[in-house]
Amino acid sequence: MKSLLLFLSLTACTFQALCQDVFIGSTKDKVTNYYIMSIRRDRNGSMDLFERVKPAEGQLQTFRKQVLEQRTKDKLETDGFEKLGYYRRRIQYNCRGKVYRVRECTYYDIYGKEIGTNDPDPSETAKWEIVPASTMREVEFNKACQ
């Protein structure tokens, strides 16, 4: 019954673009929560999923630290990220191939003001990656491609 309700909710979101923050799960360390904002099929038959990634209750400082560490490791800008509140990503899924690619990522402070974005260069094609098993990415893939 729970699965049917989620499916109906996501289906309504897909067609009406009214979906906001359907909770789908937390990371294993319970620091980060994932929410589906909307799902839509693009003209090539792939699914575009918009997700919001937020800290779990009481985990804001740990969440910020993890994001800062990852951005430092990836040699990306970190200015302003000490004020990070959440981020939003558009992820494209190819349901037949069970692959995905991140199309854009925008970071916001706790008041919703944009801190930065990692939008890909239009001249570059983001590489498709295999959806890893037993991860939040796989949970999202299953929701988008059911």
C-alpha cells in the first residue's frame, strides 16, 4: 500500500510538476536526507529527476563538513559553503541501461540564497555512470524508472 501511494504521488508529480520534497531516504550515517522534487521524461526517453539533498535534523554542521571535504577533494570552489543549507541536483537516468549522469547541481544557504552551481559546460557531455547497488542512487533510480 505504501509503495502504491508513493507511486501515485510521484506519478502526479511527473505529470503536474507539483511535487515538492517526497522523502526517499537517508544515508547510512544518518547525516543526509534525500528528497525527490520532481521526475520527468525527456525527449530522448531518459528520466530527469530533480532531488533536494538536505542535512538530517541536528546534522547541519556534519553535513556542511562532508560537502566541504568532498568539494576540496574534487578541487572545487568552497567559498561560502560554510553557510550551506542544502543543494539541488538534476540527475538523468537511462532506465534501460541502468546508468545515470548528474546534469546540474546548485547549492543554497539555509535561507535559499544560491551559493554556487556546478552546471556542466554545454560543450561537454557528462559521462554516464552505472547506478551503484545498495545506494541512494539506486533507490532514486528505482523510483524514477518503476
